[in-house]
Amino acid sequence: MKASNRKEQISQEGQTSIAEADEQEIAVFVERVWSEDGLAERTLEAYRQDLQTLARWLATRGRTLRTARREDLSAFHGSQPVAVRSMARRQSAFRRFYASLVRNEPGFDDPTLLIERPKMPRSLPKALAEREVEGLLDAPDVSTTLGLRDRAMFELMYASGLRVSELVELPLAALNPRQGVLRVTGKGGKDRLVPVGEVALERIQAYLTQARPVLAKGRQPHALFLSKRGEGMTRQMFWTLVKRYAVTVGINAKRISPHVLRHSFATHLLNHGADLRALQMLLGHSALSTTQIYTLVAKEGLKRLHAQHHPRG
């Protein structure tokens, strides 16, 4: 490609534009993996953005996604100072994109072959001690409307091990209080039934009768948990709540994450003898290997307990 043509690909914002052919390729790929694998919207959007980033970079070298070589992808990864997890996600998107092309066009040369995968650091989920969870659950002031809501959300997440996205996106119709179960739509649009404990049900019932009508302001919102505006909660809102309450009960903010109650739910169940495959179903993990990481958390806790209390620890 001539230098003059390359200059024409620079947008007014100073960012290289994407060739129309690449935009079409990306759109077809995203539609294909959505229909075939039912990936979550956030995953699809991440794939789209990663491929667009690659397409822009390739355009500066006079190449497209289809004409990219292995050396191009290696150079791309080397030129992008991103975290290991971000690089791994990008490589996953690129591999799926080119695997899709190979599958539909036999003979296509996959440029992602032989590219070394980044070594992911093994990080254990952060789980709170049971006494810390009790303190966090007791933190909301249940004499207030928002306190009733927050307590119900905390109790439900800890009782059922929901992901944050699953919690805030719960529709009102998902709860069956008579049977004590919750229908949850997880990753990839897969539904699962999750039991809800008596304490959580009591807190949810208090929220539904005393707080939700106030927040709904006479309307009929779809979401189970509502914000002050009478709309569904967001992940960011819930993360802010967890962090604020954690600080008030003396929990170090560095030990808090949006999934802290989910991680604590899983770890505490294993500590009390729960079956690993049953836990897999409760958490909605597609692979048992994903659930097994919690056994490492439980083992680490036992080691600390032994070192602290055993005479020869």
C-alpha cells in the first residue's frame, strides 16, 4: 500500500480506520460465534474490540485480517504493552476468529498457529472468613429502604453464589419463594435453578414488602433489585456498595472484589464438606476444572489454621 493511501486511513481523531472488508469479517464472526456458542454480550463485545484493534494496527502495515501473517501477529503482541490477562484474551479472540475462517474455508493459512501463549499467573479467588461475611451481612441498616435492599442483595449473593451480573440482572419473576429456588440466567444464556436459604428468603421478602414498592414509585419495573431511581441496579453500583460496607466493618479494601461473596460462598461450602460437582452446578461452571480452584483456597485456609494453632506448625 502506498504511503499516501495509508495516510487516508487516518481518521480525524488521529486513529487508523478499519478497512470495510475487515469490518464485515468481524461482524460475520461475531454473529457466527453468537449463534453457534451463545456467548455472552460482554464477551462478544470484547472480541469485537480486540479484532478492531488488530485490524487498525494491521492497516498501518498495509495488511488486513485475512492477509495477516504469523510475523504480523507476533509483532502486534510485542508492540502492545498490555497486562498478561488482556493479552491472553486477545489471543483467544484471534484464535477463534482464524479458526472460524479455517473451518469455513479449508486451506486457509491460520496465522495464530505456533504463537506462544502467555503464561497466566495463578491467582486464587479472594474469600472472606465466615466471621467477616457475618459482619458484612449485618452492616446495612435495615431500618431504611436502601438498607433493606442491600441486606437482601448481600444475603442472596452469599446464599446462592451468584455472579454480580446475575444478581443485578435478576428479574422479579426469577424468584419462586414457595419452592425456595431462583432461576438464574448465567453465561451463554444458560439457565440453572439455585436454592435460596431461609434467611435470604426472609430478607428478600422484607425487601419486597417494605422497600421495593417505595423504590418502584408506583411503576412495575422488571428488575428484582432497584436503584433509588426505581431502575435496575448495575455492577458498578453493587461494587460500590460492597466496598463501602466493607470499610465500615473493618475489612481491608484490597481484599474486596465484586465477586467476594460468591467466592466466599464457594469456599465456605467446601470447608463444610460440600461435593465439588454439586458446587459446580450451583456456581454455573461449564467445566469442573473451573470449580476446582476453590479446593486450593480451602487447602490454603487449612494450612494457615494448622500453622497458627499446631504446636509444630
